[in-house]
Amino acid sequence: MSICPDIVRQRLIVEGIHNLGDIDATTISAFLRGLSDRLGMTPIADTFIFSPDAVSTLHHGIGGFQPWAESGCSLYTWREQRLFTLDIYSCKGFCADECLQYVQERLRPYALEWRLV
């Protein structure tokens, strides 16, 4: 990027169909805390858990956001489709392969796509 080239910015978007049972707040929190550890990020607040279930007719599921000193990441899930989207934005470089391995270990997806930006 040509705007503020002195600031590192790395993004990774991962989508897949998970092979787990129901995903709940405990699953989301544990996943995001573990991802923080695996990527060497510094959490600056507790994981924020949210669900559109009570107000949305569009989809049902649960998600979470983990703020880091280095930026943060979000995990969104769709219950019926078993879809998940992981969005990572960091001002510190990280190993995408390490993240993808973690996703494989924890969510056991049988379909997976990703893009590094």
C-alpha cells in the first residue's frame, strides 16, 4: 500500500464449513483466546460475544471480537449452514499458515477458503 507505508497492515479472511456440533459463547471465546496465543497477539480486553438471533431474520449464529494491541479479529458463525468467517486485521506481521493450521485443528472444516491481503 502506498498510504502510510511505514505502518504494517496485514489482513487474513478465512471462510469454511466447520465440522463441530453447536458453537456457543464458550467455543468462540476459547477459539479467539487460543488464536491470540498462537499468533503472538496481545489481548487488550475480554472477548466480546454477540448474536443476532433475537433480532435477525437474515441468519442465526454467534460471533465474537477479540481486540488486540496489534488490532483485532472477529469470528462469525451461521448455525444452520455451519459456515464460519474469520477476519483478522493486524498492524503486526503474522504467519498465515500458522493461523490456517490453528483453524484446521480447532474448527475441523471440511471446506475452507482464505485470502491474505
